[in-house]
Amino acid sequence: MRKLFATAFSLWAATAAQAENCQIIGNQTLCDDGVSGQRIGNTTYWNDGSSSQQVGRFTYNSDGTSSQQIGNHTYYSDGTSSQTIGTTTYFSDGRSCRRIGNQISCD
């Protein structure tokens, strides 16, 4: 989920192929697959020890990956991309995630 959180809503991040549901409460992100994170300033610290830092339209992850947001498109360093239309983000691999209030659901 890190890729999605870090880009689409400045806190999103998705890597899992299965359906996931997450809730954002203040600076905390809690997902039903056990992933959680805490945002402090422009950096999100994840419970697996990794982190994501947002600098302008760029997001840098501690594993060396990154992304760049241009308008409603996000381009990831692994060659994939996503487009956000309204409350839904569509990924180039066919996945999508939708945010309603503080809930995020991905398929």
C-alpha cells in the first residue's frame, strides 16, 4: 500500500495485488493487512521499518524507489503509472483504489 498512500493522497501507497482496506485517522494509517504508518511532517514511517518522504511533487521511499506526480498522473520509478480521477486512482496494472472520507479500498 505504500506506493498508493505516498502519492495519490500524499499518504497513499499500494503494492498488494489483493483487496485491501485502510483507514486514515489524523496522521495514522491503519490497513486490514497489518500495514500501518505514521506521518510526521513530510515523512511517513511504516511499521516494517521503511519510510516515504514527500518533497514537492516527488516521493522518495527508503527502499530506493520514487515517484513523481504531474497533474492527476503519477509516474513510478518501476515504470508503472497511475491516474486519479475524482476519488478513484487507476493503476497501469489494472488495480484501482477509491477513497471515501477517511476510508481507502483497493481491488
